[in-house]
Amino acid sequence: MSRKRDIDLNGGKLLKKGPYIASAKIFEDTDNLALCINIINEETRKVTISKWFNIETLNLDDKKEDWLALMIALSMLSSAKAGREEKAEEVRNSWKELMSVLEIC
């Protein structure tokens, strides 16, 4: 069952790719709990990408929520880094495929 909490994405270490760092938490959004993933550019200290998903309806345990957050964060990190390398369209398509398989979008 979902609950409000911060999610440890990488065993206490920062989940990082290039200049980007990922963070995740579950928070209360209106009436439901939402999984929020933020990708922050370490150089500018600004949020590059921020996405949130209604997670309460999935009714997952902590371990599965942690795994889902990690998979989404890794995909978002790849997308952010690819955007800098002008490969964003390829990563964006794989992101859409992942979301449709997980039936989140």
C-alpha cells in the first residue's frame, strides 16, 4: 500500500548521469498519492524535468514502488542526457514505450 515517503533510488548514493541527479518521493496530491521524480542539473541547481504519476491506484508495496521509481528515474536521466547530446527523440520514444507497457500514461 502506498504511503508518503522519500524513495532511495540508489542505496544511499546519488542516482546520477552526466550533470543530472534524480530524486523521488511519494506525496499527497489532491485526493491521491503521487510518485514524483525530479531530475536536477547539478551545474545550474535547477529542475530540468519533473514528472508525477498517480501511484495509489496501482496499490504496490514499497519494494515495487522503489523499483518503478528507479526505472522511471533512469529513463528520465537518459532523456535529459540525450537531450544535451541531441539524441532526445530516440530516448523519448523508449520512454513512451515504457510508460505504455506499465500502463501509466
